[in-house]
Amino acid sequence: MPGPSACSPAASSPTASPTSDFPSPPSTFFVAYSHTTIQAVAGISAAIFCIHFAGTSGWGYVQAVSPLRYVASLGALQNFASFLIASAAPVLTGWLLDRTHSFNLALGVCSAVALLGALSYATLAAPTGMHLEPQA
């Protein structure tokens, strides 16, 4: 699963969020093809472990890459989007389970959404450090 530094974001590192989230999609995808309960629990545990690091370091990432006057607004937009997707997840999972009678597709969709989120952090904002504005 993750390497020693992949899930240990430093508080001052603006790149902590993207690197912490990358191990989560493969772990979730691994669960769909697990042959034992232990493999499934290990995959889910690893995915949740890394996704929590990514979620908590997301606030620091917004502060590090956005101008000071936009930090609150961009943080609110980030939370709104993630909570909107998270609230749709149980409905989509239930619908996919009802149609396919298997969790494989639902876990694959979950992996794809998590990977898309990690890639958006890694590509949409260049981590160049704090953008301090001069004080008037």
C-alpha cells in the first residue's frame, strides 16, 4: 500500500494532500478483487487511513496555494464539493448494488472518484508556497 512518506504529510508541506490521497484509490479497487475477508479489511483500512490524511491536509493545501483573501472562500468551495459527492455516494452505491448485485462496480466508481480528486489536487494548483499580499 503506501510507502513510509506517502501517508505522512508534513504540516508545512503544500503537497501533502495529493500524495496522501494517491494510495487510497488502488486500495479501494483492491477490495473489489479480494479473496479473503482479511484482504478486504486491509484494503478498506488502508484506503480510509490515507483518505483521512488527504482530507485534513486539504485545508493546509488551500492556504498554501491561494491568495490570502480567497482562502476562506476556496476552502468552503472545496468542502461543499466534497460533501456533495460524499452525500451522493450511498445512493449511487445502493443503486449500483441493486443493478449488478455486486460491489465490484461500486468500488471501482469509488476508486475513480478518489483518483480524480487526487489528480485535481496535483494538477489544478501549483504548490509554489504562500502567496502573501503586501499589507496596506
